[in-house]
Amino acid sequence: MIVPRHYEDLKIMHENTMPCRAYYIPASHEMGALVENRFSSDRVICLNGTWQFQYFESIYDLQEKFYEQGYDCSNFTQVEVPGVWQNYGYDSHQYTNVRYPIPLDPPYVPQENPCGAYIRKFMYQKREKAPKAYLNFEGVDSCFYVWVNGTYVGYSQVSHATSEFDVTNVLTDGENTLAVLVLKWCDGTYLEDQDKFRMSGIFRDVYLLNRPENVVYDYFTTTEIQEEQAVITVQASYRGKAVPTKFTLYDAEHREVASQVFQENTGTAYTHKTVFVVKGPNLWNPEQPYLYTLVLETEGEVITDRIGIREISVKDAVLYINGTAIKFKGVNRHDSDPVTGFVIGLEQMKKDLQMMKESNFNAVRSSHYPNVPYFYQLCDEYGFFVIAEADNESHGTQYQYLKDSSWENVSRRWNERISDNPEFIPATLDRTRLCVHREKNRPCIVIWSMGNECGYGCTFEEALKWTKGFDPTRLTCYESSFYRSDRRKYDYSNIDIFSRMYPSLEEIQEYVGKKPDKPFLLIEYCHAMGNGPGDLEDYFQMIYQYDVLCGGFVWEWCDHAVYQGQAANGKEKYLYGGDFGEEVHDGNFCMDGLVYPDRTPHTGLLEYQNVYRPARVMSFCQKTGELCLENYMNYVDLKDYIYLVYEVNCDGKLLEKKPLTLQDSVWPHQRGTILLDITVPDCGKCYLKVSYHLKHRTSLMAQGSMMGFDEILLENRDGRNQQTIALLENQEQKEAEVQVSETDRFLSIRSDTFFYVYNKLSGLFEQLSIDGEELLETPMELNIWRVPTDNDRKIKQEWMDAGYDRSKARAYDVQWKREGKCVRIYSTMSVAAVALQKVLDIKAVWEISNRGAISVKMQAKKNMEFPQLPRFGIRLFLKEEYENLKYYGLGPHESYRDKCKSCSHGLYDATVEEQHEDYIRPQENGSHTDCDYVMIEKENQTVIAVSPKPFSFNVSYYTQEELARKAHNYELEKSGNTIVCLDYAQNGIGSNSCGPELRDEYQVDEETFVFEIKLLFRKEE
């Protein structure tokens, strides 16, 4: 082996790396904050670009010292750095959530450890005023060895941290050769078991910094708010000798606020200190992200940074920032792109942050590792609270084999191998310090998280103790402290926030009821996998009910997938776990974001935006026109932030629409009123819709951006949808005789315009023919099954054990008679699967009018031995020429019992194609709830479904069976039919893929219920 075995030595995490320091980019003169344009600094040499690369399946296959001067690398290939070698075409992708991709044998990794050899040639000229050279790697997975000009420079690990080496003495004027050996696994792999694809290589920027001999090496800025002033303290240490240093503070308009020089400081790791007092300061918060500029000048070097003045505190278990009790409206975010993988550039980050801002997020958790440094600078600038998390997750230790595999025993023994193992204290402290030191000057960071899902023990007790000792100005959290053994008493004194993942509402209430001394944070909640989440509104109500709840972070921002080009049908191919032949994988559990891999919003993101809208209508007095609004922002006056647009619609027709500016202040968490002058018709289903629009352009959002809406049902003499009434009454235009003939199997009902066949054995219609044209491609079905959503993954087996996916209807007794101009069919029915007892008993009354309208009333009684129903309704297979629809209900996108806050009532025109929400793993989608009627149309024929009670429907070209059969959306094949599901109800969505069970109120689990629907058929002459 050509390198020492540091990668399995817990005592060697780094060799010859520079001490931890704050992130900054120096320059020879003031060049601004150098955030988006950091490589424009005259003291930076960017080493990104084309490198030479060779992949080896095992470290033992690398026998030649490729790093030596003059080595012939003609058999290397050219690759772009940053990059990951799985995207270069080497090795293979692997997605795993909890389980390690290697045997659980820390600190050892497989002997056949894949590796990649990198070579980069570059020009260098030593500078008289900046003779020192420091080589920076901002992200390498998992560990690496470095040589310059054949001389060994050092070793480092911690994939998402910056490693810096002093290479001054090994560089020469002219051409230089940088060689790097990256290993796929190291002992650090056991601490990087995050829920993500596993990728390898130099995946973040590489650059050289040229610096003088004597410089400010590290500094730490803190802020304190006092009465009508703020105090900014800057502490620093030097590399080389302490040299005169001037500090100048500027406001956002670049006007000088104050200027200071350093004084010597004793008693801390920082040798020098200065203090600024700012009178009448502008404070930083996500809604008003005001930044001051701090310029540090020494001879030959300038460092420019930005400062946000803010103060964090907890009082009576309530979290305050700048004296305001705040709510985190947060999201967990991984670095993930379907094309570039872990390699995330500036524009990708800005796109994510823009979409988050547009969707009313105010906070991000860097799950589960540090992001690139300028990500936090963008959060400073655009306004996001951040939970900065160390690169530490040993989740796979939970998966150790135990004879007693009960969750109680698993959670108790989770911490044995790593998190409560003293041998891992140095590694844990190292990862914590790397995170904290680098980003300690970022105002956006308000909480340090020690890591994720490791269990709790001595390693984290030490990490928390160091963090609170070093930075008492911020708060700490670590959710996995919830899981510990019973061997000893643990120290939680350095944890400031009690954080939980996916608690039920009942668990939250239980915590609040105990009068806690720490705020409660939902560090992960509302698992947004596939068609979800479905319980955002419930958690919103709980969060705002109790001050001790400081908010939450939805899991998670984006679906993780690997893009593989277009399928033969033109659809984009996105692959997930198991698609790469992995032995260990977790399937599509990585497809759990609010946006698709390409950042197209899921309907779950639209739901979040409206649940967390900036204001809510608390009441509307129709008599006086007084509208009461509550401001749900933390800091801004609603009058300055938004304007309103209100509209009145009746039965889907827009009657009036007007913009409205708030004249009076509505301060955060307060209420205000405004008067509306609207006219409401006597009849019809009328709604007032109030939407909230951004009043002024921001750095990320355009003026007028819609931030959410409220919808209020208006009162009138007759609030029924008048079109619904007309369809239900369907006054007959002419006399027509209906004839009925009967056999043992069928009832045939005919007139001069229609011919229907009712199956006496199933209790459902076999044929529906209008003017000689058959409507049904297959017989009508009674439907209690839906394609399981990702959030049904746990109850799916119960449903299948209950036979819901193979249940069929049968009739027992069928009677018919003429009643006036109608024929009525009375039947008793049931629904059951082979080998199982009945799920449902049904009494059904069908009515066929002399114009061909079919009405049914089903009184159902459920056997309560069975689990909640996926749905209840009828399924029709129409010809695929039925490609357009019009409906009155919640739209324009899909909606469900517990996932409908982003939809509003209206009359919508759409196509069948548009109803399909194309989840990457096919599942139930496209339902519309709270509907009065739906019309499915082809060129000259319309099928209408209407009910006196709101119902749900789906219209799709894909059968439930096809959606269930296929693992990827690009594999789907259309049925050749238009499938219409008319439902009494569908089960809610919830977030049970990783969260609590679906709440009772969203389950289709009544013992008795009544379903009524009427079918009408119109043919254009």
C-alpha cells in the first residue's frame, strides 16, 4: 500500500491541517464581502476545472506512486472537479437511509476499499506581499491524502468540512503538480451515515489562498442588544506576529458607523479584542435581514465580512430572538441535484432559497452536515434562520443484530458502539469544532445541532459542553438525546432546546402539560414523501396554540434521485435506491421532498405555502363588511409587507375582484380590521377569497408575488350551488317509455335513447349505451382500493391482508319496480375478498329516469373488525376520447381530506392529462375533494356526476393496477380508457411514511355511511 493506514485510525483524523478558523476570503484591498464572486479576489487561485483521474476498485490495486514528479498519467482520464466519481462513470450509486453500506465494524472498513487518484497541474508565482500559500478543500468524501510536487502534504477526513494545508514550502514558481488520493470509506464513514445517496470524490471547491506572513487568522464576532444601542465584540488571533489591525464598521448604505483598533486580550484563546457600540442599531431578522459590513485591515491584506445584529434567548421555555417570541417555519435541506449529485453551485442554492422564500419558509436546517460556507452568507443576505448541523450521524449502529429486537431494547443499546464510546470523543469533538468554528460569524445561525440520529452518550456530552463554553450566544439542540441506555445518568444540561422528530399531536400536548423548562422544536415533521404531507394544518394549529412550541422543520426539501436521461416515451428517467443493483438500499425513501429532483414543486409545497401564509382571516362580518386579519409574521408590520386582493365568486363565476391596501398597522402576532364592500347574490354557493401579495420587491421575490390566501363561505338565502340543483332536479323534457326485461343474470332497461344492462349478481351496471354508443369499456365496479401512497407504506399491508386490493361486490336480493316515470332497483349487496369475510354490507337503491339519468343511494355498514378503508365509491372505464372535464369543487390541483388548504372552490376546466400528478414512484394522485359535480367530455358527449352531498373524484388514463405495478413514472402505460372514480370519500394522506398514524378524523372508518351520486348523459346534436 502506498499510503499509511490513517483511514482506520481513530487517533488520526487529520495530519498537517491548519487549525480550525472562521471562513473568509482575503484580498489585497477592499473588494466587498466576496460572497457570490469570491474567486474574483486577487488572493485566490481557483483550482476547480479539469483534472486527471484514475479509479481503482481497491486501494491494493494502486501500486504506483502516482504523486511523484514526472509520473506518466497518460492513462488517466479527464474529469471536472468538483464532481463525484459515480457521475464520471465509475463505481455505482447507492442509496441507503439507516443501514451502513459496509459491515458494522468500526473503525475498520472493507479491505478492498475503492479509491480515486487525482492530478492537477497549475501555475504559481510567489508574491512578495503575500508569500504564504494555503491549500483549501471544502468537501471531499470520505478521506484524502495530498501531495504537491511529489512531497507529502497531509491527510484529512470529515467530508463536509474545510481542510486547509500550508503548502508554502512545497510550491515552486512556474508549473506545480497537485496530487490527491481519495478513498471511498474510512473510519469517518461510521459518522457519516446520513439518509442520502452515497457518492465519492472531491465534490466541493479547491483553491489556494495567498497571504502575508503576519495576518489575522481567526476572529469571532458576537452581538448584544442593549437599550437603544448594540454592542459588537470582535475577538481575534493571529498567524505569525500580531500586527496593527484597523476595524471599520459600515451600515448597509456603506456609511461609516465606527472605527476601532485591536487591544490585547487575555484569558481566552483569542489574543486580541475590540468593541463597537452602535447607537440606534438596525437589527437582523429573516424578514428584515439588515447587514452591517466589517472591514479588517492589516498591512497587505483586507478581510471583509458582514454582521447582523441579533440576540437569542430563552425565558420561561419560550425562544426569543431580538426580544420577539418566534416560530421557525423551517425545512430540512440536503445538498442534492439529479445531475450533479453532491456538487451544488451558487445558482442551485439561490434557486432553492428563492423557492423557499416564495413558499413562506423562514428557516433552514443544514441536514445533516455543514453546507458550503457561502450558503450561510446567502442565508444572512436573504433572511433565513439556520440550524447548523455537524457532520455526524451514526444511525447504522441502530441496525446492529440483537437477539432482543424490540424497539425498547434497540433504542437502549443504540449508543453502545459509537455515541457512548469514549474512543469516539475526539472524532465527535472534531466534527463539532469544524462546524462551529467555520460558521461562528454568521448571524443567520441561531442553533448549533450536534448531529443527527446517533443515540446519546459521552461523545455528545463533551461536544455540547465545548459548544456552550465556546459560544454561549447561541442555542444548542440534539434530537437523538432522546435515545439512551439505562446504564447511567446522562448530562443534558448543555442542551437548550428539546427537539423531536415526527411526534404526534398528543405527544406534543403531553410535553406542554408538564410545564417544561425548554422550548419544544419539531426538528423533523410532516414527512413529505410522494403524495404528502397531509397534516400540515394540524401541526400549524398546534404550533401557534402554545408559546413553548418554537416551530418546526418539514422533512424535507427535495427528492433525491439520479437523472438517467429520457426514456423511449420522452419522459425523464429518475432513479432511486435499488436501481443500481445495490445489495443494501432503501428504495424510494429518498423521494421525500416538497419538490421533485428538478425543483418542480410538489403539491405538498403548495400546501405548505398556504398553511404558512403571512396573514389569516380570523373573522368576517358580512353585515358590516369588517374583515379581521391576524399577522403571522414575526417582525414586520403587515401594512408594509403585503397588499390584499379580494374576490367574490358564486357557483364558480367571478362577480368582483379588487386590490386593497392596508391603511393601518397590523403588528406581528396582532390583529387588525379592514372594511370590504361586497355584494352577495341571494342564491348560489358564494365565497370570498382574500389573497396576500408581496408589496415590495425583494432580492428574491418579485413585487406582487402571491403569498397565500383565505377563503370564506358567504351566507345568503339559498347557499346551494344552483347548477347542482338544476342537475339533480333534471326536469324531464318529454315523455318517454322505459322498458324493462329480466333474466336470471341481468335486468335490461331501455328507451328510444338509451340501453342499460344491470348485473343482478354484482349489483352494478354492466353496460351503459346512449343513442347506440356504448359508454363503458368494462363493467362498473364498486371500489374500496387505492394505489398506496408513500404515506400508506405502513398501513398498506393491513389493507392487503384485509383483501381491499382484491375485493369485489356481489348482490343477494334484487327487486325492481316502476315508480312514476322512473324504474327503481332495490338490492342488498356486500363487498368481500376471497377467503375473507365481508367488509361491507350495502343496501342500494338505483333510480333510472325516463331520460336515462341514473341515481344511486348506498347505505353502507362496515365490519369494524377491518381497518380503515382506502376509499369508497364506484369506478367507471370510459373511452379515452373523454379527454376534457369541468368540475365544481376544490382545485385546481389535487386535494384530499387533510391536504386541501392550497386549493379553493371554483369551477375548473381542465384536461384528463392534467389531472395526473406524476410522482416518480407511481401512487394515488389527482383526487379532487369537496366537489358538487364533475362533467367529463368528449367531442359530442358529456358524462356528468352530481351529488346532493360533496364527493371526491379522480379522472385518469392510468388504472390503479398499472400505477401499483410500475416502480417508476416513466414506465407507466396508459390504459386506453379514461378511468373515473366517484367516491364518497378517500382516506386522508397524513405523513405516516415516517410520522404518526393518520388522525381519526381523516380516516374513512365510519361504521355506517351513505353515498349518493347521480349520473347524467348529454349528447350534443
